Amino acid sequence: DLLRRAMGKKKVEEMAKQRASFVAGCAETHDIPEAQANRIFDLLEKFAGYGFNKSHAAAYAVVAYQTAWLKAHHPVEFLSAMCTNDMGDTSKLSVLIGEAKAMGIDVLPPDINESRVNFAPARGGEVIRYGLAAIKGVGEAAVEAMLEARDEGESFTSLNDLCHRVDLRAVNRKVLEALIKAGACDGFGHTRASLVAQIERTLSRASSDAADKARGQETLFGMLDADQPEADDIPAALRNMAEWPNAEKLAHEKELLGFYVSGHPLEPFLGLIDSYATHSVSQLAELPGRTIVRVAGLVSEVRRGISRKTDKPYCIATVEDLQAEFGVLCVNENYQKFNELLEVNQPLMFVGEVNNTEDVPKIFPQDIFPIEDAPKRFTKQVHLRFKVEGMPKDTLEGVRELAEAHHGSVPLYLCLRQPDGTSVFVEADERYNVAPGSEFQAAANDRFGPDTYYVKVDTDLPEPQRRFHKNVNRDSQ
């Protein structure tokens, strides 16, 4: 049975050990010559590499053909079903949603008036609508209650209308809060912050009205309020609240849906990342081991602990951009230097060494810092680009004012583009050195036009450092 187990587990070393026993057994039991026994064992060894019986392989081939046909001819329905099947696994769900986008199919956020229980085709089968049951904290019982009320009447027009028409035993405060934070109630015309603030008051009123209705009663105030606009019942202070900061709004989406819907926290930094990062996250997996990179991303997960081997603290973070993710390991001195920076939802830039020995790339950092610090660290020159032809007379005065308003230590150059396509570079006096960054870029482009601002970036990277023992990660977990 040892040979069978070695084949099943695909253990090459164990298979090699069993060869001698197999050959000896063939000779002793069946008088099979050694050469022939070795040929038979070679067949077994090859099959152990990756072998299917024919019926098993045929069954898989049929399923592969069927799913490929569905994806090719009914992609919206196929991907809707796939998303529903994996809606409890956010990592798989993100892959499927990325696949949909690559195929030109929009995956729309949940909507209280269009979503079904699961992911489903919508708008004539052209898009996929996120299922309400896929929102964390919203169970199928609550969804069924809302769909029953919606299908019996018209679309929900407001939070008050929703609370008055559904079974509040199934649709409670927790469910409503999850729906609002996930964006499913955006169609009601109020900010998410305002809708959350209205929940308690609206639920209380709906519960009271439902109790009166169940007793066959209607209050005097209820009859008087029947003809009043619904909004009059909600104070203006609750109706007109400002929206949450974008980072908070997106954090709620990530928590409840598993991905960002109305944007991504890295979007404000994409210009800086494009200028100052040497690689994108998706490129890391293709790099040779020990390559030094400068890469940026958003911290999505942080785990801290104490190493069983060294009894020292460690930190393991997962960092993502809009397409892929990588891991970051901090131990020893790096833990002391970078631990406080590694917090969830922090946009950071990393300089370090790539390790691709596992499924997800990992970086051993030499430096970690906020993305907005990249310009002052790596900008060699700032260029302001102008077309000489038609350049206003007050341009140089405007440059002087801009440089004085953003004084710093980086040399400023004027790039004067000639009508024949050549460019002349003029270095400003060091008195007009500037502080590069998003503020200066926005000011320059607003004043002189898009693409005026350009930076020359230092792309030199440090040498790989001698690292800790390669098994520290395995021992620390």
C-alpha cells in the first residue's frame, strides 16, 4: 500500500524508494525480468505525475465545453451565476467581477428597486446587478420580504416608504444600515449619512403605524398627517446631512460588498503612482527573485503576532491596487520602523525586494512611506511646458508667482516648445526652486492648461540587503 499512497500523494522521493521493492517483488512473485519490471514501474511513475482515468477525463471535458459555450454565448447570465455561486468568497468574487469588466460587462452596485436575491442580469440583460443577499448583514429572509413588497406594489420611493411596506420583523435596523452603507438606497435622493441618521426615527414611526393598523385603529394625528408631504416628518437637519468623507464611504462598501463600488481609495493618488512607482502590483509576479522595486498600494489587511521561534513581534500586511495584491513582511528592525504605518486603508509606497516563492508576491521592505511623500523624495526636476507660439506675455510673471507660492528645493525648468517640434529648456534661478507635489501640479495646470506640469523622477533603486533567515515567516505564523 506504500506505493499506492506515494502515487496518490505524488511524492517523487517516496516513489524512488519503492522502485527497488517493486522490482524485487516482480522477480520473486511472477518471475518478471528486472528490465521489464523497471519499464512497468516507469509507466506507474509517469501516471503518478498527473493521471486521470478516461471516464473522469471525459466527464471534465464535457463540463469544460458546456461552461465555455455558456460563457461565449450567454456571458451575462453565466457570470451572474458564477458570482452567485461564489458570493460568500470575496476574493473569488473580485476575480469574477474583474473578468466581467474585461469582457465589457458592467457589474452594478446593489439597488433596492432593481436587485434580486442573487446576482442577476438587469437592464435588458446587458449588465449584472449585485444581489441583495450578497450584502453582509442582509439575510435572505429580509431580501424575500423586500422583494415581496416591491413585487406586490411599485418601486420604493423613500426610506419611509420602504419601512411602511415591508415586514419589520425581517427588515430591522441592522439590515437597513447595511443596505444604505452598501449603496442600495442611493436612489432615494439623500446622502448615505442622512439616510443612516433617519433610520431610528423612520423605523419607530413605521412600527407605530403598523401596530395601529393591526389593531384596526388610526390615530387622529395619522389622519391629519395623511395629506402632508412625507419629507415633513423628517427634520431638515436629518434630510440634508453632508455625505461621509469618501474614504469612510468606500470603507463601508469594501466591508459589506467585498470590493469598492463608487470608486477606489487609490484613485486620488493614481497620478503620483504612475509618475513615481517603478512597477505596478500586477507586474510583481513576473519579476525575478530579489528584484528591488518601488510600488504603491492600499493596505487591505494587517496581521500582527509574536514569533514562536524568536519571541519577537512581526507584522504581515496585504496591499492591493486596482488590479492585484502583494504581501509585506516586517520583522526585527523593519517592524520597529514601519509597524505604525501599516494600518488598514492606508495608501502607502514601498521600496523593497520581491519574493515570488509563493502564490502571492511578497515584498521585504527597505522603506515604507505615504504616497504623497513620493514627490519630495524622488523628484529631480520640475518642468513647466509651454508652446512658444501664442504664449501670453504675462506667462513668465505667472511662473514667478507660482514658484514663490510653492517654494522648495527642487530645480524648476521651463520647457519651451517651438513650432518646428523642438524644445528649449531654461533652468530658473535657484531662488525659484519649488516643492513638487499635487498642490503645485494642480495650481500649474489650472493656471496654464492641462499637462503643463511634468516631473523628472529619480528611478534609481537601492541594492538588495542581506536579510533575516528565510524561514522566519514560516516560524512566525
